[in-house]
Amino acid sequence: MLALLGPLGALLGLEAASLKERLKRQAALWGTLGVLGLIAISFILVAINNALTLALGPIVAPLVIAGAALLVGLVVYAVFHFRATVEAHNDAEKKHRAEMTALITTAAITAVPLILPMLKRVGVPAGGAAAAIYSLLQSKALRDRH
């Protein structure tokens, strides 16, 4: 058994090393994409500012860009707030269902000792009657088939 631990550890060590290398490559990729994305957004904003400056003037253009950014930010906030509210409502509903199930289960377990004496008096004869009716119906069904 101990002889297997050495190769197993080496295998896990190789897996950990390859995972580490893959994570480094992914970090470099996403970091580069993030920086290039920021540069692209900056130049797009500069181009929008220049176009609006020609159309509206040098004072109004940055205000239009700031207002648009504020509007987009508010819309994003509203969407995320709405989703968080829906998730909180769903979580509360699940918690309520779980509490009701626990309450019903507790009530049923508590009621068993109270019902058990009555089941002995009523349940055994009723169970015997149900078994007799079932066996009669089964035997009748077998006779009807043949």
C-alpha cells in the first residue's frame, strides 16, 4: 500500500504543476485582454468626445458622455438590484417551505404516541379487512383471466 503513495504523489505533483502553469497562462491572457480593452474604451471615448465637441461644443460634449455613463450605471444597478430582490424572495420562500416541512414532521412525530393506541384498536382489524379484500379481488381477477 505504501509503495503506491510515491507514484500517486508524483502524479498529483505533475497535475498540480500543470494546473499552475495553465493558471499562469490564463492570468496573462486575461490581463492582456483587460489592458487592451481599457485602451480601446479610452480611444472610443476620445473619439466620441471629439465628435460631440464638433457637434455640440467643448463644454456640452463631456457632459453628454458623463450623463450617458451615469444612465448606463443606473440601469446596471437597477437590473442587479432587481435580480438580488428576486433571489432574496426565492431564498425566503425556500426557507419558509423547509420550516413548514420541519414543523409538519415534528407534529407528526409528536402525534405518533397519541395515535398509536388507537391504531392498535382500529388499525389491526382494518388492515386485516383490507388484506382480505385485496386477496379476494386478486383471486377473482385470476379466475376471470382463465
